[in-house]
Amino acid sequence: MLESVYEQCLLHELTARGISTKTQVSVPVSYRGLHLEMGFRADLILDDALLIELKAVESLLPVHKAQIITYLKLTRLPLGLLINFNVPLLKDGLHRFIHPALLRNS
């Protein structure tokens, strides 16, 4: 199925459980006081603490991992999940990311 289908189903499940969820959140870029709207959009943000990127691809590529790391840096959120639904077992499609600055401080 398309990523958008998984996104809507996951949104429904999270909302039903009372979890604060934002979808398709604009991720702006700031550079020396310049605010750029580049069209970056995070799929889901939960409780203003967890960024979730959804995929439905044959295999995850380095660009998918770079995307979520970039979004974590730009949003300053501490945690991210990259979920690929195109796997036989969902647990094999889950990848957790920590904001790079938090890794250096640990």
C-alpha cells in the first residue's frame, strides 16, 4: 500500500489512544536569520517529542536515514522512528534514531 494509507491508519490508532499527534508537519530551514520553507514535511510528530517517518519501500536506502537525521536536527526533537511497512515482519522495519547532539553528550 501507499505510505499515505499507513499514515492515516497509524494516525487513527494513535488518536484513539489519546496520543497528541501532528501530521505532515512543515520542517523549515533557518540559516543566519533567513527562514526557508523548503517543502520538507515530517510524517508524524507525537507529543512534540517523537518524529516518525513512514516508508513502504523494497529496502531502506541511506537517503531515508539521512532524511530522518536531518529532520531531527531541524526540529530539535530528541527521538525519531523510521518505519518501513514493506517487510514481512513489522519489527524488521523499525529503526530508532536519537538526535545527533544527544549522542555526543552521552
